[in-house]
Amino acid sequence: MYKIVGFPRTRAMRVMWLLEELGEPYEIDPAMPQSETVRKLDPGGKVPILLDHGNVITESVAICTYLADKHGQFTFPAGTLERARQDSFTQFAVDVLEGALWTASKNTFILPEDIRVPEIKDTCRKEFRHGLDILQQKLGDGPYAMGETFTLADIIIGHCSGWAVVAKFDLPQDGPVYDYFKRLRERPAFKAMKAKVDAAQ
């Protein structure tokens, strides 16, 4: 059984969502970032951490990539053009969408108060909105980023949309991106993950 180390209301949600999609059992140690438990496994103190038969894997995108590759689901094979396109969506989500959200979060409650730059949050909101405009252009006619095939890229992008709600960033109220986010939230695995996250509050 897999073990996720990390409080669920973090990027651990991504790993939980993928494991729900895979139908793989897992347990959660709801350790907080920078806690002693976490720092013993990752010197950076970041969550989530995946334990697979004693092997430690860090960084949520790396964890999701490992799981998708290992189980041969929700990803295209490495070395294919489809995988390159999928990775492009994933990297876009991390660089553009998550980048804006993470910078805003650090300057809201993560960094020591004396080095925070609250004014940067307005820039982050604008960058995020611009990222959503780009996402709309990148999305094709299919229901997911990669057309008919749901992949881990959708999980990373979908998680960013939920993070945006918590951070009070604006999301579309209609249109293709709105419909896309709605489809992601309607997946049974997402609902199962969300129920576990809510129960862990």
C-alpha cells in the first residue's frame, strides 16, 4: 500500500486524486510542511512525500508522473509526441498557474512577515488571469487537455483551479475553461479525494 506523507489540504491532493483514479489503496500521514516527520524524509520540508515500499519520492509532479508511468494509466508513453504535449501542459500548469499561486501564498503566510511583499499579489492575480487566457487557447475540442484522454496534466491543472478558489483568485464564470474545470470536479475520483480532504480538516 502506498503512503502519502503530508497534510491533505496541500499539493498532497494531487497524489490522492491520481491514486483514486488508479483505484490504488493508500494511507495518509497528515504531517505538516517543515515538521520533524517531513524533514526526516525531505531536507526541504516540503509535502507531499510518497512512500512506496520504503522508497521515498518527493515533489508532487514527480510523484504523479511516477505513479502514472508505473501503472501505465493517465499518461502517454515516454518518448512519444503525445507525451511531449502532455508534459507541456503539465509544465505550463506548474510554471504559469501554480507559479502565480505559490508566489502569492509565500507572500501571504509562508515567508517570515518581515520579508513578505504583499503588493506582489496583485501581479500574481494578473499573471494567473493571463495564464487562464493561454489555457483557453491551448485547450482543443476534447473534454480534457489531451483531447479525449484524461491525464495527470488535468490533475495538476485542476488542482490549481481549486487552489485559486482558496486564494480568492478569479476564475471564469462561463466559457471553455469554466466547462473544463467543471468536468474535472465532476469526476468520481475527484469527489472521493475531496471527501477525504474535507474529512481531514
